[in-house]
Amino acid sequence: MKITQTPLVILNFKTYIESTGEKALQLARALEEVSEETGISMVAAPQGADLWRLSQEVKIPVLAQHIDPVEAGGHTGSMLLECAKEAGAAGTLINHSEQRMQLADIETVIRKTNAEGMNTVVCTNNILTSAAAAALNPDFVAIEPPELIGSGIPVSQAEPEIVEGSVAAIKDINPDVRVLCGAGISTGDDMKAALELGSEGVLLASGIIMAPDPKQALLDLVSKI
Ligand SMILES: O=C(CO)COP(=O)(O)O
């Protein structure tokens, strides 16, 4: 089912110990509680091995962090779309800077995932790649300058022009694509700035996962919306 409600918070669990296994479930429950308490749409993107457990335990959508552009058959170590779907994934991140893909493969995964009615979130690194991604008809484009990822320096404050420019370029090519931004996002001011720049939500990781109290960090994140 397509995610329609914005503003939107997608938490990329990556492969931190603090967001793995039992701790991934605790984090997903925090997302679910904050979503229920605030009415803000929240989504978890755990590692593949945690997809099934989280999709069964929480009501918020869960996304795969990556899907390989392969058909069913002889592929070792790949993540097959159909497997992620049966594990309860509502969609997938695509082309994250930590899992870069070729253009043809990005197109394949967007097309196959959209055909299943699942959500497609393509990650980009600048205005030009954001415009290119929009032409492939994903549901979301998440602009994340790699140099700010994990830095604690929020893109919405450090490089606002890349967010504004990506929104304009994307909407010029495909008005239906919704824009998220990420990299260094952690506070309510960061989220407020992101929305003021024209994005409809954020894609984030360490600012929440590494917080002493992730649930309180999520409440702070959406406190100024
Ligand atoms: O890569 C990111 C989300 O996909 C951003 O990571 P940080 O929130 O840790 O900067």
C-alpha cells in the first residue's frame, strides 16, 4: 500500500548494533508510539533479516534498505523483491549512497516495486541526480549529500540550496514525486527547516539511533511541525 500521509519520517536503521535484532524491534516500537502520539507518519527501514519480525510486531510501514535488480533464480546473497514483499516490506530505499546502483538497475527496481504497489524511495546526492531520479517515477526522492551523512551537520541548515534546488528540479520534471531530505538531521529545528525548504519529510539515521533516548529524540524531531 502506498504511503500517502506527509510530513513523513523514515528512519534508516542501517547496520548499527543499536538498531539490530531485538534493538531494531524496540526502535520500531518507539517509531510506532511517536506516530500514534503525534499523528506524524513514521516508517522503519531495518536490515533485511529484521523485516519479517518488525512487520509482524508494529503497524507502521517497514521498508527494505535495498532490493537487488534480479529476477527469481540463481542469485546468491541478493535481496529479491518478492521475498521482501512476503517479509512484509511496504517498499524499499533505492540507491542509498552506502549502496550505490547503476541507472539501469535503479530503473528496474523502481518499475518492479511500483508494479507491486509498493513504495519507492530513491536516494540522490545532488540536484542533477535528483532530477534524473524524478524521471524514473519513484514515489519519493530523498536528497542526501554524502559528505553530511553521519556528520550531525544537517543538510537543511548546511546546504539549504541543494534541498530547494532539488525540490524545484524534481517538481519541474514530475510534480507527483514527493521530496525528502536527509543527512545530519536530528532536531526539531532541522525538521522544521527541511519542511520550509519544500521537502515533505526526512530520511535520517544516527541522530535518532545513537540518541540516549530514541523515543524522546523522535518527539523532539517532530516537536516544531
Ligand atoms: O544516510 C542517512 C539516511 O539514509 C542519513 O544518515 P544520518 O542521519 O546518520 O546523517
